[in-house]
Amino acid sequence: MANIVTFFDRVKGDRVLWMIVIFLSLISILIVYSASGSMAYKLRGGDTEYYLLQQLVFLAAGWTLMWMAYKLNYKIYARYAPMILAIAIPLLTYTLLFGVEINDAKRWITIPLIDMTFQTSDFAELALIIFVARALAVNQDKIKDFKSAILPIIIPIILVCGLIAPANLSTAALLFITTFLMMFIGRISLKFVFLLLLAGIIGGFLLVILSSQFPELGRMGTWVSRVEEFLLLSDGDYQVQQAKIAIAEGGFFGVGPGNSIQRHHLPYAYADCIYAIICEEYGIVGGMFVLLLYLALLYRCVSIVIKSPKAFGPILAMGLCLSLVVRAFANIAVSVQLVPATGLTLPMISMGGTSLMFTCISFGIILSVSRHAEKAAAEQKELNKIELAHESDH
């Protein structure tokens, strides 16, 4: 307890956000250790500590990146946003053409020397959100000028989402929704916002047509089967059935940590379906607690937007927050059969990799914005006191 108090004495920014990140990290350690048990017996000869240690390493690396992003002034991202996006687009193109194929999808490239795979869509998602936040902030004075202000925002959104969609439609859709909401926050005229929506719908139709004619360009069969299973089968596919069983078995208080049965039957229990394992082991209480953490994240980011004096900071924080929260809700919605299977992970909780790294960076940037917003609010409060004292003297 003393260490936690000392930690909060040293850090700045929204302390509730820090608590949310700490809770999500602790939940991740507990649930990944349990959910990966079956995989450990199949692939590691029963070495159940292997994936726990791997997750701890990923979390340690993620927290390091988060701390670096937190200490860095968020305004620097605005300066380098076009360069970051310029790197992301060729990476996505390379991945689409020459990426490593895993589970019938080219989403990864291999990093030379260390022989590790890297999911380029995670980097592109962060790059696009930073770019859109910068474009919205810079063009506030000419926000009604379509050619010079709006078109340079819409084109990168369509391009990046279009390059991600063939191999990872759910991530592309989530990113499109996030940028769509950012345009609302950035006070873009509704006609331009709906123009983006129209462009997205047209792009979606073109993707479906191209994927049906050229199967190697997309995963048309997978998309159709997931939608059919969701719409036509009352009990859903195998994955959804097992998730529903896990949630039902958990009841109100759960079967207890490490006592999950469905982890042996659920595909990707440690990633896509991890929320079902949380509900099985910790019950509705545990599931609701996780849900409330993401809602609290959304609420605190809204408060940052209200407090922050500059346009870029709040739009950036809100964009990153929406990306995390929408992804979390999409993952949870799959487990309770509200939407078709998406393959999206639960941010900060699912077993790590590049997704966890970039989630931590996103949290770090949000905390950096909150740190500067808090500092600006304190300075304004002090200024108001001085003005009041000056007025009282007269």
C-alpha cells in the first residue's frame, strides 16, 4: 500500500486513469495465466508458467513504452504526424502483398534480426488517429473549406482503412468508426461527416465486389460464414456457444480463479474470448467490473477534453480513448452474441503482443494529455486567484 501511495505522489495527470491501467494490468496477469493453461499443456508440455512469464514481459515492455509516452509532451506527435502516417501506409501495403500469413490472413510482417512478427495495423491505427487529431486542430479556422481542410482528412482515412480491411475487416471498421466520431468532436460540418460515411459505405461495397472476384485480396468466405452463423443459427457458431456456456457457468460470483472449464474448449480463450473466461471465473460481478473500468476510461477522457485548453490534445485523447473503448465493447459484444465474431482482442487484458504494446502507448499519450491539462488547470486557477486579489486591492 505504501508503494502505491508513493507511486501516486510521483506521477502527475489523472489518477483515476492510472488506477484503471493498474487494474486492467492485474486482471490481465490473472486471467491470461488461467486462460492459457490448456494451450500450455498442448504446446509447452504442461509448462503453465511459460505464458504467464511471457505476459509479464509484454506488460513490462508495454509499461515502459507507456511511461515514455506519458513523459513526452503530447504536442510533439502533432509535429511528426504526417511522417508517422507516411511510414504506416507503405508498411500496410507491404503487409497486404508480402505479409506473414497466419490463420488465412496477412496481418503481420517479420522484424529482421529478432525474428518476431509485428501487426502493422496496430501502428497504422495509432498513426491515423494522431494525424486526424492534428488535421482537425490545425484546420479549425477553415473547417468549412472542403478542398483545403476536409478532403486531406477523408482521403487518408479511406486509404488506411482500405489497406487494413482485406486482411482485418473488424479493425478497419473500428478505426473508421473512431475517426468518424473524431470528426464530430472536431466540429466538422455534418454534411462532411456524412460524406465520410458515404465514402466508407462505397468503399465497403467495392471491397466485397473485389473480394468475391479475387479471393486472394480478402477473406470473403470468412466474413460471409461469420455473418451467416450469427444471423441464421440461433445458438451461433461453436466459439459463441462455448462463450455463452462459460458465462452461464460463472453465475453471479464465478467458479473461482483458475477453475475455468471452458478454457479447454474455447478457441483463443486467452485472446478473442477472454471476457467469457473472466465471467466464468469471476461471475457477473467480475464481468461488470471490467465493463465499468472501460466506461470509467471513457468518462475520464471526456473530463480531460473539458479541462484541456488546446484543440489537438483533447481530440487526440478522445480518439485514442474511443479506439480502446469501442474495441473493448466489440470484444464483449461477441462473447454475449450481440455481434458476429470479429477477432478483436480485449485491450490491455488479452494475451500480449504488438496489440498490447500499442495499447500501452495509447494510454501513455492519454496520460500525457491529462498531465498537461492538469498543469494548465492549476496555472489558470492560480492566475484567477491573483486577479481576484488584485481586484480586491482596488
